[in-house]
Amino acid sequence: MLTNPRADRVRAVRALSKRPVRERTGRFVVEGPQGVREAVRYAGASVRDVYATPEAAERYTADILAPAREAGLWIHEVAPEVLAAMSGTDAPQGVLAVVDVAGATLEEVITRCPRLLVLLTHVRDPGNAGTVIRAADAAGADAVLVSGASVDVHAPKVVRSTAGSLFHLPVVTGLEIRATLRHLSAHGIRTYAADGAGTTLLPDADLRSPHCWVMGNEAWGLTGDVLAACDDVVRVPIHGRAESLNLAMAATVCLYASAEARSGGPTYG
Amino acid sequence: MLTNPRADRVRAVRALSKRPVRERTGRFVVEGPQGVREAVRYAGASVRDVYATPEAAERYTADILAPAREAGLWIHEVAPEVLAAMSGTDAPQGVLAVVDVAGATLEEVITRCPRLLVLLTHVRDPGNAGTVIRAADAAGADAVLVSGASVDVHAPKVVRSTAGSLFHLPVVTGLEIRATLRHLSAHGIRTYAADGAGTTLLPDADLRSPHCWVMGNEAWGLTGDVLAACDDVVRVPIHGRAESLNLAMAATVCLYASAEARSGGPTYG
């Protein structure tokens, strides 16, 4: 059992909370049982090490430790103070994994004929980015695309707020926004900017064709040239006196409207 | 101009960050231009004092100070350090108001024949509570009902995350959950528990009749007796591998499905 919170290995894990270290090593940290369980289950080949306190190792035997052992992963028992030293949070809940960045590409995503995508550009709040990834997963989207000007989706706060969804669908990062929009269009995927200034109301948008929602910055939205480059600018209707929805709420409503159209199922009302 | 951050009046405003003080005085604090503007616009009779730094007073003359003056409200110029001392946040953005709790009652809400309501019980996270109030407003709900076991909706973090919506629709607090469910049923308002274990899928729920969404705790949801007391238990479909949506996302999706059904408008797709 690893008991020294000042060991080199502990420092190396802790250093992954810094973006330059993640970029240099191509690794990131997943904290807590939900995230680690989903990583082991859906991205086992990318999991380098699982660290668990003795208590957590016992509690999560069935859904984390046993599957991890079966997959031949490295599992290390660590003292609670070692786990705390590895983690950026006060309560890492006894288990943590170091995972290789998957590095999906736009080409790979497009090859699979996606029908529903979401593209984040200049999204800066970790909680928002994570929530959108979770919403995309729940709505059955085929992938999440992220421009280079957005928050790092492998930052601890983003990883946490995806609640495991980061391992459920491809997340392509570092994209250049305009090239990506052109690329999507060239492959028959319609691009819809979600923006309060849109003239098309969400219920009137064509959501049966393959399409990609484009979501901008929390405060200032999308730039004029991005709006112009999209096939349509769509707004979520506001029925009361609220000025707007926040980014995560708007993305969730748009993605669920797409999911409903895609399932072709019963319509609301 | 008020320049002493240690003045009694400053301490009295700061003390409103504590729930017992809010309950004793029946007042709460709204920080930042968006919240103060909406309070002045939609709840002017409840606004006791507006505090603004000279810079903010100039910047927000048209949309806050002039309307406040016209409504005969008390406006006080304060030094930036006084505003900082009044506020719980690092950046109160130059303007703050002390407002009387409106104190809407369930009877008043029911008298107006509401068609869409949301009831929060045991919701503990301020950001979630505020976001649900904002979503309810955006979806055109008639009121938000809050059980006594939930976070105080007049806490600074809740007020902030409503983005002004707290002043746009009645928010009834301190309700007893089971008595409220019975009361709604007696007035022909169907009660729908939003829960991942529901057997009715959202697109199949009857959203044309007057109804109330019932949302439970972030971690453990609704208790068995509340689920049993509701007319139906409805779940948002999960199309991908995500386990669930978080509370605010689920509430937003449910409320928007209701709004669509209510507007009877074009269907998704």
C-alpha cells in the first residue's frame, strides 16, 4: 500500500490538475466512483492506473475493482491521505484513475455518419462544458466537438460534471471552428447556431436531417462570423419574462428536441 | 454618499446573508444589475433600498436608477468598499438592493387557475434551485412552489442564479409537501413526479391538462410516499449511456415539454 503523500508518483498524479502537464503527458485524472466505473467499463484500454483506499476497494469491489482486475488494469491500494494528496478536491470519495486522452478525430466521427452532434466554441465554464457533454450523451448524440478556444474537457471540474459521460461518446478537442463548420457542411451535416437572436424557433427547426448544434460563450454567445457560417440560427422560445436560458439549459433543450425528432416518436402534446 | 464600511446600516445589509436574519426581518439582498433591474421593474413595491456606487449609478441610469427614482424608491450612493462590505460576493457589480420577501401563498396561486407549476422538495443546492426558477419562468410556468425542506430561495446564491426570474413569477415557500399535493389534486391540477424510475416516458405524459412537476433531492430524488401521492411518475428518456440528467437539466426538459404542449404549437420534427 502506498502511504507516503510526498512520493514522486503522488506528485505526478497531482500535477495532472494542470493543463500543460495534461497536454505534455496525454493523461488526465478521473475522481470518484461514478467516473472511474464508467472509465473502466467504456474506456478500459485507456485506463493506466486505478488508485483506491482500502475502504473504497471493498465498497466498490463489484462495480470497479473486479472489472478492472478482469481487464488487467493496474490497481494500487493507497492510504486516504495519499488519495487526498493526488486529488484536487476535498472529497475524492476513495477512488481515482489516471486515463489516457482518447483523442478521437473529426474524421473518425464523420466516417460513422453521425445524425446528432454538438459543437462548443469559447465555452469557458467547466461545469457548463461537462453538463453539455452529459446532456449530449443522454440525448443520444453521436459525438461532442470542442473548439480550441474552449475550456479543456480533461480538467478535473469538467470531468466531474460529465458524470461519466466523457467515456460514453467521442469528444473531439482542439478544433478550429470555421474549418469544422465547413467540414460538417461538406458531409451533409446541417449546422445550427443556438442563439437568443435566432429567427427560427426551435419547434420549427428541421431536426430530422443530420445536424450539429453550435453553442457559444456563456456571456457573449457566438460571433457574427460563426452565426453567418451556420446553416440556421435557432432560438429556444421564451414563454415568460426570462431574458434567456443559460448555456447548459439551452443545450439540453435543443439536444432533447433533436432526440425527440430523431426517435420520431410521440410529439409533445 | 455612504463611505464607512463599518456603519450599522452596512452591517445590517450584510447580515441578510444569514437565513435567520432574513426570516426575522422578512428581507433579502439582490446583487448585480440584472437582479436589481428586474426587482425594480417587476417588484418595485417590495424594494426598500437600492445601493449603487457612483460608477454603477452612471452606467445603469437608464435601466435601473431612473426607473427606481420614478417609482419613488430610496436610492443611496455608496463607496465601492461599502458595497463590497454589504455583499457576500467578491464582485457585486456596483449595485445591490434590499427587498421585502413577497410571500405569495398557495391559495393566491390556485385562485388564478394555473396551468403549469413546479414544486421543489428537499432541493438543497442553491444553483439548482435558482436554475429551476429561471427555467420555470422561461417555460411560462405560473408559479414555483417550494417545500419547507428545501434551500431558502432568498439565499444570495439562489437569487443570483435565478437571473431576475425570482421577480417574474410567484414563488411560494415553506410548504408541506403532502398537504400541497392533496391541495393541488383537489383543484384539478395533476401532479407529476419527475423521477428516473418513472414508468411513463415524458413524450407520453398528458401535458395538456393543468399540471405540476414535482422535483426531489439532487442525490436521492423523491421519497416513496411522495412518489405514491403523485398522479404519475414520469421519466425523461435517456437515449445514450448516461445514467441520468441532473436536477436542473431534468426540470428544464420537463418544463419545456409542458410549454410545447401548452402552446399546442408545431411539434418537434
